[in-house]
Amino acid sequence: MVIYEKGWDGKAIKAGSQISIWEPTVATLPDLTKMMSKTYVNEVDVRKVKAGQKVEIGLDAYPDKKLNGQVVRVANVGEQRPNSDAKVFEIAVEISGTDPTLRPSMTTSNRIVAHVIDSALFIPLECLHSQSDTITYVFKKDGAKITKQEIIVGQTNANDAVILGGLAESDKVYLSIPAGKEEDEIILLQQMNGKRKKLKEEEKKEDKPAVAVPVSITTN
């Protein structure tokens, strides 16, 4: 396997191409013992990514195969990807070890482990609501009643939010706003008095049927 160099026009060198005496290289042999995976992270999440973080890598050509790697470089300057309005930052991932199935230019999926919590109480992001960008609350099933309970939110990922206060493991919360409960008074947490901070942005939630779901806890 060889990788052909590109000429001044950006096209790979082929039969008939002119070779400069200053750049006589025609092709190189790739070192398959050191493979890199390139991925992109949006500008909102790039602050969470740092060199040295572990990465779980999947191969589109081999869905059952899972590889490991680590972040080795985070781009300092963002770029605009085709068909996207958001800025993204390139992340270079070094794949650990070697695998005979790996080939240059294969498509990979990269799951960067930015933070690990051994034991946490968490709920789906769809359960979170905010008032005046200062109070985060959920609709909690309290016996035969439904209450608007203020909560303290910790770390979040693309799907869930860690709950630091306001809920217990046995509580049940609603994924969407129950009918007729939107204007109810919020039960505030006393320990949050004087500590509430304005959120940078408010999550936009889609209206879904009200469904009570149990709060979950996980231990690794």
C-alpha cells in the first residue's frame, strides 16, 4: 500500500505528472503501526475535550469491532464544515495498538470520555425546565399530586443530567409538562437562596405526552 503525494494543484501524482527537483517525493509507505482517527467537536463542547482523554472507537466497516485510543491534539482554531452552520474543532485521536483490519481512510466513530462519575443520580434532559433562566425544576409525582420541584443540576451529557439536590432515588419525574400544571408554584430549595445563577441558554423542549419515569442510579 502506498500513498501518493499531491501536486501543486492538490491532485494526487500520477503517470504524466511533473516532478519538481525541490519536491521529488512521489509516494510514501504508511506506517500502519501508528494509526490516527480524526473527528470534530462543536464549539459548545470543545472546552470539555483535553489531550490524554480516553476514546472509544468504532469502525463503520466492522460494527462489532471496538478499539481504544486517546486524544493527542485539539485544534486551536475552529472551522466550518459543509452543510453545517456551527463551528467545529478538529480532534486528533491516536489509536492504541495495531489491528490488521484497519486501513487508511476508513470511516470511524469516536466516543470521547470527557468525565467519569462512579455513582450518580441522573434523569433525562427532557425532564428539565427553567423559569426566568434562574431556576431549574422538574415535575415530580408526589403521591396523587404533581409538584414543581426545584433541583440542583451537576454534570450533563447528550442525554442525561446528574442531580445534586432536590430529588431522591425513589422519586418519579415527568418527561414533559403535565396538562394544567405549567402555572403551578415552584417548591424552592432553601439551600439555593442567594446562590441561583443565570443560565447561559435555555433548552428548547418538544411537547410530548406526559409520562412518569423513575429516577435512576448507576454504579460502575
